[in-house]
Amino acid sequence: MTKKPLRVLIVEDDEVDRMACRRAFAADGSCDIVLLDAESGQLGLEMACTEALDCILLDYNLPDLTGLEFLARMEVDGAPPLPVIMLTGADSAAVAAESMRRGARDYLVKDMDRRYLAFLPAAIQRVLREQRLIDEKRQLEAKFRTLVEQIPAITYIAALGAPDTLTYISPQIRLLGFSPAEWLATPALHGAQIHPDDRVAALQAVGASRMSGAPLRHEYRFLTRDGQVLWLRDEAQGVTDEAGTLLCMQGILVDITPNKAAEQTLRQSQEDLRRLAAHQETIKEYERKRIAQEIHDELGGLLTGIKAYIGVAIDRAQQAGAEPDPLLVDVTALAQDAIDSVRKIITDLRPSVLDQLGVWEALEWYASQFEQRSGLACECDIAPELQALELGPERSTMLFRIVQEALTNVLRHAQASRVDISAQTGEGGLLLTIRDDGKGIDASRLLNGESWGILGMHERTGHFGGELRITGSAGQGTTLTCRLPLESGNE
């Protein structure tokens, strides 16, 4: 495919120089150049606006305009942003620097022997390569801005090593009440509008990210121009070149106020449910205690009375020299079994030792009872400093029920031969640990949300600001850890 020839305009009042340029391009085979010429600055400006040009060779000294005036008029007349190579008649660094500052891409000194003509083709190709890169960059920037300005977030580009310096901010900054120009012109505006309670942490996170180039993800409250409080999530990533060198930080500010409101609503709902569950547990414990008391007083008393009457009847028969009726002997045994069952039911409902002696003695007693009933070795170790610690009825009940549920799970599922209970103090709180040597809990059971016993232990602990954790591995047993903060009154 034949390449399109380059169209170059030379603005030069010296006809000999124009002809020399034409011959130089014709003799050079590195590129195909179509040379157009203008003998005055005004004609050159007209051709720059009307002709499809790739580059302009501009003589600095023209009869009607200087090269600097030509460059200024190009912008005023609306000429396309063409690359310009300045041709100066003297090796003047000041003229060259000013020309480059005004928009020229390069300059060549017109020496008396016209040796500069040999450099023109290469200079033109170099300038055009630079122009293509500039055009591609401009197109990419335009696409980038078109893309980011359509998303519902504020996009920015920040310089590395300068926490307050932004090189770009998208028009969505108006959502916060500020214009892009105002935001870029006032670097301290961002920090000043962050909520005072979040300012220090937010500025530290943002500053550390922009100084090091590390990724940023931070949430903070922000005050809009009209005083409205919004929650923003500030996220940024480093932008690198092909060699992996960090160039800048590109980030977004996302309004997450609705998410935060939903989180707060959900958190409040969870707290309400937790309080409701705790209230129900309190009612349940009260009912258990009441029922246990009534069973003890009513049913226990009746069974004791029945057994006593039967015993009297047997004693009278023996005193009369007769053998007691075998049915009465069997009824006596049945009555005793019933009394034992009532005692067990009362103990399961509400152990009297919990109310009479406290939680620590109750745990030791329950561990011994569990060992007798299950046949598993059960060791209970209570730290000496806890013996004098009064937790209060609600916390005491909570700890007892957690131990009760945990030991029930060990008996049902662990296939263990030993379980150890430990209660210690540390880090300003109470640490309860229950460890068995069984097969280890299945991790899926902890995550399926269907183990109501485990869920209940979590809720009981969470109500008092504690944390419950269950870990286990196959063949290594299961460990339950309950951390409970101590109230100042308890301490």
C-alpha cells in the first residue's frame, strides 16, 4: 500500500531558499514530501487554515510578520494545531527558546552554506512522529474523559509524591458543590471538607498512598458546600508505564451514603433482634426457674408423700407379722424412680447450685455430673482469682448455658474421650475455653446457619459484648473460646 505523501508548507520570503528546500526534498529518498510555499506570513496563515498540511517550515524573519507573531496569529485565526519547525537566520538561543515556548516543535539554523537542508527531512519526520504521539495521547485522554464523565462517580488523577496535588478532576465534583477549576486551584479544599472526626485518619491514608503509590481504599464522611454530610469511598490505584514505572495515581470518589444508611438500619435491626432474643432468654430462664420450683414444691412433695404413705403401710404389715404386699414394694421403688426423674428434670431446667453457690461452683458441679452421665473424662479448671468474682445472674446464666450446650454437642457429635473446661482472666476480660479430643467439627457446620445451638451461643455472647469462636480440624478435636469483657462493677 502506497503511503500518503507528506504535505509541508514552507513560509519563506527568499525564493532561492524555497527552491533549495524543494531540491533537497526531491533528492532525499527517505520520505515522500509535497512542498507548498508561501512568500509572506499572511499568505502562510491563509494556507495553514485552508490547506490540509502535515507540517510548517517557518522562517523567523518575514517581510510582514516575525515567526513569533506568526505563531500567535495561528492560534487567533483558528488554524489547526500543526507542528512548526522554525528556521532562524542566526544561532540565537534566545530566539530558539522563545519560539519553542510559543509553540514551535523544533528549530534549525539557516547557515550560509545551506547545510541545514540536509537535516530537514529527518527533522520533519521526527516532529511528525512526536505529533502522532501527541494526537494519540489527546485521543486517549478524550476517550478517558468521555468514559469517566459518564460514570456516577468522581474521577481524579493525582501526582505521585504530592498528597494535595491533582492533575485532573471530573465534572462530577459538582455533586459536592464545587467546580473542577475551583477544586484543582485549591489543593487544601479536599482536606478542609472532610468531616472533623474522620479528617486525620483520611488524610493519613490518602497521603501515604500518594507518597508511596500503594493502593488506597478508605471511607470517610465529607461536608458538601451546603453543609450536607455524605459518606465517600476513596479508591485509587497506581498507573504504570510499560516498564512498570509508577506515573500517577488514578482514583474515584464514590458516594456510599445510601449504603451506609442501609448498614446502619441493618445494624440497628440486628441490635433490636439481639435485645429481643436476650429478653426472650431472660423470660425463658425465669419460666424455667418458676417451673422447676413448682415441680419441686408440688410434684416432688406429692411423690415424697406417696412414698411415705406406702412406707408406713409396709411398716404396719411387718409389725403385724405379715409379709408386705409385693406390689407395695414395687410401688415404693417406682416412687423413688419418679422422685429421681423429677430431680433430674429440675436440675436440667434450672440447677439450684447456680443460684445458691454461683456460676463457678455450678460449672464444677456440672462437669462432674457430665462425667458421671457420659463416661467422658471432664476436667474443670477455674482460675483462683475468678472464685471471688461475681458476674451477676444474667452473665452467670449465659456462661452456664454455653458450657451446657458445648458439652451436649461434644457428647452428641465429637466422639471424644476427654473434654477440658478452663476459665481464666486476661486482657481485661474473661476467657472461657472448652476443648475436646474428638474428631473435630466440620467447618461447613459452622457456616450453614442451621446449627441453632451454635447460633444461640453466638447470640448469648454477643449480647454482652463478647466474642465466641469455634475452631477444629479433622482428628485434632474442637476448641470453643468465649471472650467476655468484665463490667467495672464486677471488677
